[in-house]
Amino acid sequence: MFPELPPEVRRIAFREVSRVRKPGGRLVLVDSLQVGDDPEYDGLLELFPQGFHEPYSTTYITEDFRAIANDCGLVHARDSKAFLSKVMVFDKLGA
């Protein structure tokens, strides 16, 4: 879903998720890889928006989700790769 959102809407979504999370709550995102996650796929990620008419994918592949989450009171816990997907885990501060 996040590659289909404009950058400003991604930030709104993160803020809203953080707002409704209880302290100690968790956000788990599963979406496509980003540039640098697996260098073998970087070229494919850069061509994808052109071939599949995904205008916001260009900003998604370089988006710093750790920084966005941090600005919203969420802390990056971990990432893991699953072929062309990435799982990003963020926790709400407090317990």
C-alpha cells in the first residue's frame, strides 16, 4: 500500500497509526523492498514505476521509514526480507 501513497500521505498514515496505538503497541508493515535492501534488485526497483505506472513508487524506494516513524513516536525494531518484500516492525514508545 505505501508505494501507492504520495509521500505526504505516508506521513499522515504513520501519524494516525501512532495516534491510535497504545504505548507498547506495534506496527508491522509488509511491502516491497527499497533501494539498498538487496542490491541485486535495485535496478528493477528503479525501473518498476515506469513499467507499471506507479508514480509514487519512485519516492517509496528511497523513503526513510525509520525517520518518519521516529517523528511520530514509533521506534524501529527490525526489518527482514522475504524475496521482493520487506517486513518493517515499529513499536510505540512507552509501556
